[in-house]
Amino acid sequence: MLKLFKSIVALLMVLILVGSVVGCTSEPTAQEPVVESEEQTEEITEELVVEDRGYARPESLVSAEELNNMENVIIVDFRDATLPGGYIPGAIKIGRGEQFAEIEGVANMLPDKEIIERLLGGAGISNDDTVVIYDGDNGLWAARLWWTMKVYGHEDVRILEGGSDAWRDAGFRTQMTADSLEATTYTAKEANTTMIADLAMIKESFDNDNLVVLDTRSEGEWNDGRVPGAVWIEWTKALNADGTFKNANELRELYESNGITENKEAIMPHCRAAVRSAHTMFVLTELLGYENVRNYDGSWIEYEKSGEAIEK
């Protein structure tokens, strides 16, 4: 009897030992990968939400980190020529005044394509180059050169978001002087007139609600005089406090709430010399995907000279 009791106790101890071993080995291996996978998914999802701002053509904007890793790219420094140093390594210099022409007494207008061919070819830029432009003014001047190059058919031209400040803040090195490239032969296309508004179109907007004049100047300039019926949205409204662009939803709300919608026949931004308005055109076309935007080349310089009515 005692021998039978000892056998039963021994059997029970074996069963308890086996059960505890199985329990310890199987439970964690079943749960651990699931928890780890969920955490990884959350991290990836959060990262994508931060980076994707809903832009129509996100490739038109380049971050400092992206530019630092890009190969086979022409970097154009389009800052004020009087600024010392601060050049991104490898960048070439193009002077701001070289992209302007005086036409029929109106300064700062688009030059003929032959001038653009000499300008870009002389700088060493070829038609099939990827070009990234930066400035020190939150993309303001970079957008003007972007527009000029797009008008004359350059396919791959982009803007460094945040400009030289973003490059410096990222901790990347700079150099004291610009680089130079061997001159090339650049062949511009005929000017794409669907990207340009003229005085005749501005006057036509007086009696056509489908043609919208968009004033991108400062509030002081707006109050001093404006095109009759124009909508005022200063170019800086598209930017965050750090100089980066607002996301697509914020931009869409900004413009659509003021009647700047995709269904218009033409949206015609202007400023004083089609610089700030080029920045707004970049926002509307590249970030929001509008296809009906024409930068008013003559802008306020031409309009004020024209003798047409000025609203106050």
C-alpha cells in the first residue's frame, strides 16, 4: 500500500513538472512577436504620417537631408549675391538680376528664351539635368527661377525647402565660395504661355468671375491700391513659422476659403515684380496640383503704369 502511494505521488510530481516546463516555453514565444510587430507598425505609420503632407507633387520639394544624399544633381545658389560664404558644397551661383528683362518700359519681366539659353548654358546646366535651387528667403527667389525654368521647358527643377537655413540647421557643412561648371549648350523650348498672365487677361477679369486676380503682396501694399476685384492672400500665409510649407489640407483651406478653387478658368497671382507671386504659383501647382494658374509677368509695376483703375 505504501509502495502504491509513493508511486502515485511520484507520478503527480512528474506531471506537474512537465506542465510547468511546457507553460514557460510556449506562452512567451506565442505572444512576444505579436507585441513587437504592433510596435513596429505604429512606428512606421507615425513616420509616414509625419513625412506625407498630402502634396500633389512632393518631389518638387527637397529637404536638406535628401539633398545631402542626392547624386547627379545641379545645385543653384540663388541667394543675395552680397552674402559672404554659406554655399552648399558643389553649388553654382546664378545672379538674380540675370533672369530679368525690361520690356516696353516694364522692368523685371521674363526675358526672351535666347537669354535664358545663355544664362543656363553658361552656368553649366543641361536640359536633362536635375536642378535644385535654394535661397535665404524661404524659397521666395528660388520659386522665381523655378517658374522661369518651367516656362522655358526644363523638366526636373526643384526647390530646397527652408533654403540655406535648413541646410545649416541640419548641421551640414558649407563653403566660402561657389563652384563652377563647364559651359554647355542649353536649348530652351518656346515659352509656355499657359503659365503666364498678361495685362489683357487682368482687364478681362473685371467682367469674368472665372478669372481671379490673386494679390500676394503685403497688407500695406494691398491697402495702398489694388486691382479691382482682386483677392488678397500674402505669399507668407502658405508657410509655417519655421519657413516650411503648410500641409496640403491647411493650404487648401487657406485658398478655397477665399475663392481660389480649381474650377476657375484661370488664377492669376501677382505681386510687384512676379517674384512673390511665383512662390504662390509653386504652392498652387506643385503642392496642391492646380492646373489653371498663370503668374502675372508684368505684375504691379506694369498694372500701375497702365492707367487702369486702381481700387482702394
